[in-house]
Amino acid sequence: MNLTSPSQVKAWCIENEFHPNKVLGQNFLIDRNALVAIVDAGLAGEDAKRKMEKGGCRVLEIGPGLGVLTEEMLARGCEVTAVEKDPVLAARLADSLGNPPSLTVVAGDALEFIARQQTESFDCMISNLPYQAGTRILLDLVLKRGLPSMTVLVQTEVAERLAAKEGSKTRGLAGVWAQLDYDVKIVRKVAASCFWPRPEIGSSVVTLTRHDRNVAFSAEERDVFHRLTKKAFEHRRKQLGSVFKDMIQSTARAEELANEDWINLVKGLMQNEDT
């Protein structure tokens, strides 16, 4: 089956009495150009390129669906671990792709997989993430800091929040947390017409590449960072001085601060506690 052919994808679903599940965010990518762009971006990172030059890259894929990304990555010589929550799709994936030895299919919930799996065993993640759980999945992976790079297809509004800089109206908790350890870049937009069933809004390819600028930030400091920013964005319309009372003297609002500002606030608060 040509996985980028809308007619063939629809025919398979009808023949197998399979109905894409909105609750699971099942929107299958059916555009060849977008497919190639995602995999190209995912394998462009330095870690992935080095692994490919040596004969293969270990890729985590979440939500493979019918296997359109999976098939392309296998064709390029990647070793793919695909985590699929839908039992029907998980059961058919390996057989439909010829049972390649470089494919491991995990039937189950991605959030549970992330919680128990050491993601350091993968060189990167390349995924068309489920719409409903995409942000939660990404943030769980961001907090583990185990993956050198992540290339994902998500709703455009999610991509914009992840990449938003200080002062932007789309700046939020997801972007602040992601940018603590990752450089975030929107690669390209993907129209809603590139999916079946067609979603109501478009998507974007976004890359998260791990940096080392905050490796010295301790576990204790990170805990304070996450608690501080979470509370601030829960009251994003208020000035920080109003949110934190005597702790922080500032007229700025949460979205106005860069990550460096948050880091300095954390260090200052912890130094005051020590004294």
C-alpha cells in the first residue's frame, strides 16, 4: 500500500473497518513532500548524522499510525522503535512493512513508555505526534533530557508556543521549559490538506536540539525553576511582584522574561535562602 495515497489509505480503512480515532488524535500524513521534509530534518542533527555515517541511527517514533514515517526511516537505514497506542495499528505495523529486523513495535501508551524507558538509548525522535497528547509527550521527554534531538509534526499553535521568545504573546510554560535545554526551531508548515482525515487546523515541523548551556544547573535549581515558572504562568496577567509578593520585586509579567532571567531569579532566590 502506498501510504501517501489518500485513496489507498481510505480503502484500507474501509476494508478493515478501521475508523480513525479523534480521541487518539489520529490524522494520517498523506503528503510525500512533507514526509521527506520531516525525516530530512530529523536526521540532520550532528548526533544523527554521525550515527548514520556509521551505519544506522536509533530512532524513537511515537504514534506511527499506518507507518508512513516508519517506512521512510527504515528505508534510510534507521533502527526504529515505534510506540503505538492503538492496538489495531500496533498489531499490523510490522507485518505491513515486511517484518524488518530493524523495527521494534511497542503496543502501549507513549507516556507510560517514556516514564519507564531510558531515552538515552535513542539518538533522536522523529514523530507525527498525536494531536491530543502531543504537548504532554514532548514536555515529558524534555524534562528527561535524554534525547539529543526531537523532530516532530505538531499543531502549528503548539509549535509556535514551543519556539516563542520572551515578549511574544505565544510565550508560555511549554516554551520556557523546552528552551531550558533545547534550541527550538520551526522548520516548515504543513497544510491541513496533507492529512487524512483532514484536521481543522494546520501543523508545523519543529526541531528541538539539545544544548549544553545549562548543564551546570543543578537538580535542586531545576526543581525551583519549574515550580517558579509554573506558578508565574498560572497568573500570567499579573506582574511577578504581585504573584510572588515579597520574594520577587518586579513589574514584569511571565512572558516578558527570557530563560536567562528565570535562571538568574532562581539562583538569586536560592542564595537568599542560604544566607
